[in-house]
Amino acid sequence: MTLRIANCSGFYGDRLSAAREMVEGGPIDVLTGDWLAELTMLILAGNRLKGRPGYAPTFLRQLEDVLGPCLDKSIKIVTNAGGLDPAGCAEAVHDLATRLGLSPTIAHITGDDLTGRPLDLTNADTGEPLTATPLTANAYLGGRPIATALAAGADVVVTGRVTDAALVTGPGIWRYGWGPGDLDQLAGSVVAGHVIECGCQATGGNYAFFQDVPDLAHCGFPIAELNADGSAVITKHPGTGGLVSVGTVTAQLVYELGGPRYLGPDVVARFDTITLTDDGPDRVLISGVRGEPPPDTLKVAVNYLAGYRNTMTLVLTGLDVEAKARAAQDALWARVPRDSFDRVDVELTDTGLLRITVMDADERRAGRTFSSAVVETGLASYPGFYALTPPGSATPYGVYWPVLVPASEVHPQIFLNGTELPPPTSPTPAAAPGASVPPNPETADATETADATGATEAAGATATGATEAAGATRAAGATEATAPQPAPALLPVPGRREAARRDPAPANGEQGAGTAIGNDVQEAESTTGNDGQGAESAAGNHEQGAGGGGRGAGGVAGVQGLGSSGAGQVSAGERQAAGGEPSRREASAVGPQVGVRVPLGRIAGARSGDKGGNANLGVWADTQERYDWLAAHLTPDTLKSLLPTLAPHRIDRYELPNIKALNFVIHGLLGRGVAASPRMDPQAKALGEELRAREVDVPPHLRD
């Protein structure tokens, strides 16, 4: 029997009515929601330091609407809203139920909090050591503890930090009894979880072709109809707005993705084996997903306080924008020396905004010393000078720092109505008969190892338990067991590998865990405040379309053929593993192209996002011919020519021909993560749309 798993939250601050809509809109078996982006853990830590709950209180507001109906309909509720205090959240659920006259069985899961434990704090992305004191340290747990709680009779399961996909994988294990060796089934549930965990982004929200989405203002939340074999149909309740199509599902598949090997604590899901099939109106079938044993490490999200920052944004109007930007900076730095700050970031956007951000360990220096100096230039600067904000004080900022720990050192604890249950069976990295198995690390192809090392963990606010930056060689190599439809080899496109600019490791004197976070940290670190919920959200819906592109980027770029200089040449290493013959795209790309100039977005969709300090940019096509053209021409070097602000950064490209998509990982673009990023678009949400606006020459038949 199909297990219908509904999502009602994609981030902390999502639509409050969504839980009620999902429970009342049609039959479901499990109600889930994701409240924990990387940034959210830092926000919750700030709340806890100020005596507020360390969990997401908006969950309780939603639960009040649906707890009774869920008990009446035997709908299970699984949430990660427990954040830093799952026990406290479970107690609040109990108090709410008592007030409503209800008696649910409530489980909560702990064991993810590693704060205070001795850890190897080497950054899993950059290799840097951490010398600051962690404020939070939470391991990404998998779905098996959730399954254990449900099997024990829990009506409500409250977790702390788990992978986003675990909210689907856990109920799947519970319903179908999947063991550690049922790798393909587990992998299928991970993919389904990745699709629905960001809520309406799977049903037409933030979709590149948003004009094709009906009633977007009332977009329905997604449902995964999960089957025993791990396949799933993505859909939504009838009569709701939005759209479920191969395109909307593809868009979410490439969101916050690293390499095609999607690492997690339960399984490694091979995104290059996914098959998408139109299953009728607002229904898309996900099938064919292959799984590999999980790595023997878990990812740990560490946050620490790094100092103070302040930003002033000046508006540059009319002519001579670049000269005005120089004049503004000359006047400012004459009053407060640029080198007096630990870090300075200046961003001139395509919309004529000059955004100057300073960061420093000294709150006063980063505060009014800086912002007052900007104001003092007001009558001695460029013509038309004005600022978008008044001079303000500095606000604290934190840094997200991913590390790895042995999975054997993390021990989930499961409590049912306050009583601890026996621990779940630990997954063992052993494949079931007929399932794909990991290659021998000793025979791993060096290029594939680079694939695993070069890409961060792929999830979304959506982490999948472990980064592909370490420990992933167990999933990389040349040998695989004989099985139908073997997964293709994974090879990044050759290209310039320029190291990203990295900030130095924090000094020993940086702020420790005892430093109070200011009252406005939620507003300063939040990237959405349009729902009236105190700007505690970690979504990025308000970012400007500039996407960080400077005027120096040349505005809208045009690239002749996207590959005429040789950047678009396809190496033999990119050919499909079977046979080594040139692919269709190689054959079609041979010879000069005579094209018409159009924005890239007329033939391709894109979605971009953040994962720690890296950004990802997924690009997909709706036809095979368009994909062949994209795959032949859109290389890392070409991407840099279209978006020159990416030029200093190393870019890895991964092919997903099974879903007609390419994924680019831009290393270091976001500095030290969303909480510390000085960019106007700190989560790289607009990067995909910036790319789609660039003009390229394409064969005329691809435009139509």
C-alpha cells in the first residue's frame, strides 16, 4: 500500500495554514515539515542565549490546528522543529495536547547535539582548522530513529538535527521494514524526501517558468506517495494552486545539490540514476534510483560567533555609475581607513546599489565608527547621493562550519512519553543481493575521487548527513557489482581550477559560546521577513535580482556559440562509460554554429542555492536536443564568461543526463556561509536567474 507523506513547511517561517490545508485537503498518512536550515540553528542558539525556546515555536501554532484531526485520522506527525531542544519541544507538544484535551503518544529524538564534546574541527570543505569556540555542534542523523519511534506507537515524533530527507526515509523504513541492505529502496525515499522538503518549491514555487504555473499565489504543498520499492509519485492535493510537472520536480532535484552521489547517513543515493515520468496531471513518478552504502562518517554542523558586522547601501543613479562608486569609497576610506577592519566587502550590483560591508571583532569599530563615516560624506560625494538605510550599530554574526565525525561515535536516543527506548539497529554498509555496491577505494579512479572531494553535501537547507568532501572515496571508483542499468561514471568537466578566496581561520580571540547575540540578530541574519513572523525565516525569497553581479561584469553578456573559443570542447572522459563512443551531444556540437541570440532562459531552466560557503547552480532543459547543446557548450569556463563574478572561484560541473540537467558547484562564492556572507544574495538564490538573463547564440531550431 502506498504511504502518502505530506510536507507542510519548507523553512522556519513558512505558511502557517499549510498544516491544516494538508490535513483537510485529502487523504495523507504522515504529515512532515522541515524547519531547520543551516542558518536556523544559529538563530535558535541566539534565542536560547536570550532565554527563549531552542526549538521552532511556529510548529506549535500549526500543530494546534491539526493535532486533533491527525489523531482522529491516524495521521502520524514527524517534525525536526525540535531544533536545539527536542525534549523541550516534545514537552511543549504535551502541554498543548493537554490544553486541547488530547492524549497523543509523543516521541522525541536526541543524540545529535555534540556541543562540548572533543571533535576534529577541521572544515570538511576547506581543510581549515577551527580555533574558535563552537556555539552549536549537531550531527545529521538519519531516518532509522524516526522509524523506531513510529514502530513504538508514536503519534508525534520530534527530532533535532536530522537530514531533511530523513523525514521521508524514516516513515518509509517504518511502513515497509527496509533494512540497511535495501539500498535502492532507501535511495528512492531519499530522493522523494529531497523533492518535498522545501515545500512549494516542488509545486511551482520559485520556478524558472513561473508564468506557466496556475494560481501561484495559492500554491499547494507537495505530497510524496512512497511505494515499497522506493519509487514515489510527487503530487499535491486537488484543487490547490501550483503545478507538479517533470520540470518542477527537476528544478527541486538540482537545488542545493553537489555531485551525483548524494551522501546521507542511511544510504548514498545516485542522482544520476533517477528516472522521471509524467504520471498524469500534477503527478510525476520518480523511479529507478540506485543506492550505495552510506559513508562511515556523519556531517556535523558547527556554528560559532565570529564578531560584528555592519552594512551601508548607497544608491547610484544616472550616469557614470562606476566613477560614482569610486568617489563614494574614496570619501569613506579617507574618514575610516579600509585596512582598520578585519574584512571589507564592496558589492556594486547591476541595479546601481553600492553595498559596503565591514566585519570586525570590535563592535564599536564595525558600528557607528563605520556607518557615521558614510553619512559624513553625504555632502561631499557623488551627485545624487543617498542611502537606503540610516547609520546603524553593528550586529553579531556567526559562521557555519561543517566537520565530519565517525558515525560510530554518534548515538541517537529515542524517548516515548519521556521513557527511553532501546536504540535502533545501526545501519551497516553492506549491500543487499542485486543492489549496487561501493567500489574498492584502493582502485578508485583519481578523477572520480576529485568528484567526491570537490562537491559539498547535497541537500537543502537540506543537508544529507555527510559532505562529499571527505570519506566519500568509499563511493567513488571504477568497479561496481553486476546489476541492471549500472550507474554512469562521474567525471567533472576539465577546466580552470582557480582556488576561491578564503577568509583566514578565526583567531583564538574570536567570540566564544558565552557571547550574547543581539536582539536584532534574527533580522540581521534572516533572509525572509514577509510573513510577519519576526523575520526568523531562513528562506531567501527577497534577494535582489542582481545576484551579486557587479557592473564590472559587463552587464548582459553575449557568448558566441558558448564554446567557439574552445571552452566548450567535450573531453573523452565525459563520454558515457559504456562503449566510450561519442555522445549525441558531442556529435551535434561538432563544427561552427550559426545561431540566433536569445537569453539562455528561453531554452533552459535554472535553480541555485547555498550549501555552506559554496553555491550550486543547476541548469536543465526540456528536450534532448536542448540538453545536448547545453552539455556541449556550458562548461565552467563558459559559465565564468557569462557571470564574471564567478571567475575567481573553482567550479565543478556534474552531468545528470537522466534528467537532462547540469549541476555546477561554485566553491567559496558565499565565503563562510549564509550567516557570515556579506553578499546581497547570501544564499545565491538569484544566481540561476542571473544566468538565464545572459544572452547566448543558439541554433534557431532550439529557440522554437
